Amino acid sequence: LFATHARPLAPDLTATAGARLDATWRADGFRRETVRATGAAVLDETYADRDDQAFSPSLGLAWRATDTLTARAAAYAAYRTPTLNE
């Protein structure tokens, strides 16, 4: 879920505020490694089911210096889904 809002502060300056909500879930995770030549198991791991929710806010400013140049600055928090090994 993502929402953003932009508000002009002056003719050449715009402020933005945003929010993002991520939800992930993983179930029945496993990792199995075998030796191709023999079929022998090298690794057999199972992972617990888990779910995550994360809120990521953002704020920004955009300054239109000229008709062809806009400078932007932003501050935000971000979420990254963990890999299976994490």
C-alpha cells in the first residue's frame, strides 16, 4: 500500500510526504542441497513460517531552479524483504 501527497509551498518549491506499508509472509520454506553425481544430501533445512509488516515514511522537497533543472532532496526509511538465508 502506497500513498503520496505533493503540496506547492511557492511557485518554484514543492513539498512531498509519502507513506508505504509492506506486508510479507513466508510459509513452508526449505533449502535442500544434494550432490548431483550421487544424490547424497548435503544440506536439508526447513524454515519457520513468518510474516512481517513494515511502515516506511518519506519527506521531500523539489526546487525548480530553471525550466530544465529541478533539484530534489528526500529523507525516508525503507524496507527490504529478507532473503531465505536471513
